[in-house]
Amino acid sequence: MSQGKSGVPFAPGQAPACTAREVLDRVGGKWSIGILVAASHGPVRFTELERQVEGISRRMLTLTLRNLERDGLLRRTVHPAAPPRVEYAATAMALELHESLVALTTWAERHRTAIADARAAYDREHCAER
Amino acid sequence: MSQGKSGVPFAPGQAPACTAREVLDRVGGKWSIGILVAASHGPVRFTELERQVEGISRRMLTLTLRNLERDGLLRRTVHPAAPPRVEYAATAMALELHESLVALTTWAERHRTAIADARAAYDREHCAER
DNA sequence: CAGTATCCCGTCAGATACTG
DNA sequence: CAGTATCTGACGGGATACTG
């Protein structure tokens, strides 16, 4: 089982992992996914996000929003009005990424218990649980 | 899953992002992917990894290895011998994850330039900084 | 409403040195 | 060969307070 097969597409000597890392560097933040998900079904306002993502601080919301916007994953639209109205919407690119994230989610769902078991076993075997 | 449309599978009010986050919390580390990739095509030894991942320190290699092993993504085998011989191999679970990572990689590949452009445009528009 | 501006702390990760 | 131990700095991220 070297290449070609479905499970093992990469060549041994070279590590193209950096590409995957690039994604994670911008999506791996603690809040990026939550925001991306919330924005994937239509424009969302700042305060809506603040409530939907839940747990996020104003600071981190702003920061993550800026980064996602900068990378072209979110589009920020300001509607000039008496009470400021700003909306964030996922771009096409972000929606595609979202599909990939679903793959990850599915994987997590499938192996959630297996991982928990593995951890428990490991911790038990190594006696001290941290 | 529950929702029919291809790009927007999640329900608005709820954020199942935590599940995706769980994955990223254990795979989002700086070196996890590189190691996983290197171990996905057969058992690899410690020093091999040290060379293949390239840039990684002994410390981080050990730490990441331990975490991946703990989560059941790598299997560690010690061959008792005069010169110690330890091998790390990806588990079936890890290989499945690997497929998902390929999806991410593909996405990154496709949008690499678009993102770079978005960044440049954003930075230009916002004038200063780096 | 939609943000900025500070302060502060814990964790990640690099460098270096030592060991079974 | 395959690790462990320790020190250190950078940075992500929480809490809080202020503003156009």
C-alpha cells in the first residue's frame, strides 16, 4: 500500500502536510469553526454571532472575524443606518471548506468513543492520570 | 446530514462545531499532521520521523507522538534489542482521518492563490501593517 | 450596535543539556 | 537509538472597561 489507494495518498519522503497546516493555521483557531458554521447559512450580525457562538468574548469575536475576512472566508457588509448594522456572510470558498469540515465532524462522531477509550486505556496503563 | 442542501448541513441555532473542534484540538497541533502523514504508509522509527517531519525538535516529536498514541491514532511498538528500536504506525482510525485531511489539503490547494489575493487586497485596503 | 483598548495568564513550542 | 528534564519567550485567549 503505497500511493494510489484511497487511504494513503501521500508519498513517503515528502511531507505536503504544510498545505493542510496552512488551512489549520487559519481555521484551527478556537472560534473560527463556530463562526464559519454560524455564517454558512446566510448573513449574520455581530451580536447574533456573539450569542450563537456562545462562550466567545467580544475581543475574540472581533479578532477571528477580522482574520476570516482577511483570508476571504467571510464578507463583511456595513449597512449605513442610525444603529450600525454589520453583516458577515460566508464566501463560496468558505462554504466549500465547510464541506470538508463536515468530513472531519463525521470522523469525530464515528470515533468519539474509540478515542475516549484509547485515552482511558492509555492513562490507566501509565498509572498516573494527570 | 439532517439538512438536505450540500453546502449548509448545520442547523442555525445549534453549533455542533465542538465536534470538529475536538478533532482539531488533537490534530491541530503544529506537528500532528506531519507525523500522521509520515506514519500513514507503514511503521516509522523515531529518528526517521525526526528527519522526515523536518523542523521538529526532539521534544515536540516526543510530545506529539505521546498525544497521538494516547488518542489511539498511533500505535507504538518497542522491539527489544541492543540498539532500541521503536516504531510508530498509524491506526485504522488515523488512516480514515487521513482521508479527511486530504479533503482539507485539496481545498487549500484549490484556494491557495485566492486566499493570498484576499490577504493582499485586505492589507492594501487597510493601508498599513505588514 | 459594533466594535477598541488594556491587562494578564496559561499553554505551546524552541533551545539546550542530560540519560538508559 | 530513543528518549527525558529544564528554562524561556511568544502568543492565544479570557476578563474588563471604554467609544463612535
